[in-house]
Amino acid sequence: MRLIIDNGNTRSKIAIFSGRTLIFVQAYEYLTFQDIELLLEKFPTIKKCIFSSVVKTNEETEKIKTFLKQNYAFVSTEDDLFLPIKNNYKTPKTLGKDRLAGIVGANNLFPYSHCLVIDAGSCITIDFIDKDGVYYGGSISLGINMKYLALNNFTDLLPLIKWQKENKSIIGDDTINSISSGVINGTILEVKGFIDYYKSLYEDIKIIFTGGDAQYLQSYFRENTILEENLVLSGLNVILDNNVKKN
């Protein structure tokens, strides 16, 4: 068995895999060493693990990494990794590890297929890998909650409003509804534009949604799209397999 740790911008996710089968997943607002200890007690047959982070590590996460490195077959996505894809990104060291893992996960689930991974979280990232397993890059923009925060932070009078997961009229009839229309409908139209662009190039492309807001966003594109909420965790599991052969 193996332990997968994905330390994200707004939360951390932990998964336990047996081979390629996901058997446990949990999200944490703040991951502690005690959380890891409890999981290792619950799953004592864990032999290897991977740690991935898109944020700066702190004292607690460094303690976790040090312990895992000393006691298990350990991989960090900060290391030079052997990947089952060809990475054509021009600045691979600046490529977010969540983006990389999502692409690896998509390529593993749908080999020999063009794939577009839409990761809707703190940011919305859209990444493309072709049917030959060649990753080219994609786009990064503000996620839904970050858009609400930005409108409030960078203006004097616009309020910070709470995101309510409901359909919004295109024409906002007051300031609150106008903000919601801009954020929600703007995001939907943004994503639709990218999907339409890639579909115009690759008719048989797989469109895969993942991330914390994926279920909501994918509901607008359910026809011919796929929801894989744990795609990044699955991709990290594949990366772990490719870098540590021990079971």
C-alpha cells in the first residue's frame, strides 16, 4: 500500500492506494504530523509514499517529510522525477506539481487519447496532453473564490459576497447579482471557450474536470465530459510507481 499527500493552496488531501485502487481519501484544512501518525497506524502495511506541494512548506510539513523519508520508500515532487509522459513545457521547474499530476493521471486513465484537464480549484488550470503522451502546457486563471476575493480586495466599494452554488442570470439587476454574474457566468464562458477551441482541433478529445469546484463547474458541461475528482491523487500514485518500484 502507498500514501499520497497533495498539499494544495487551500487544503491538503491524503489518499491511500492499494496498487492503482483508491481505498481512502480525506481533506484537511491544516495537515499535521499527528494526522499522518494516525493514518499510518490505521494502514500499517504502507510501504511507500509521495509528497507533493504547491505551497511553501512550513515546520510541520518539513517534519512530515523528514519522517516519511527516514521510514518509507519516499518520493517528493521537488525531486527530479521519471515521468510516463513527455514533458514539452518550456519551464518544467516552474510547472505546478498539481498540473503535472493531473496530466499524468489523465494519460493513465485514457492512454492513446487526446486529453484536456480542467482543474477547478483556487486557480483554474487547463492543460493539454496528446494521444502520444506529449504534454504541451495550457492556461492558468483565477478560480471562482479567488475572483470574488479579488473584486473586493482591489476595489474600494465592491463587497465581498459569499458564493452560492446556483444558476446566475446573465444580467445582474443589482451589484450583488452583477458580481455573481461576472464571476460565475464569466467562468463558465471562459471554460466553454477553451473547450470549444480544443474540440475544434481534436474532435475526439477527452474533457476531464477535477478539483474542489469541479463538480459544480462540470454540471454545465456534462455532455461529453468526465468528472474525476481525485485525478491529481491518481496521477501522483502513478508518479510514485514510476519512481519507486518497491510495493
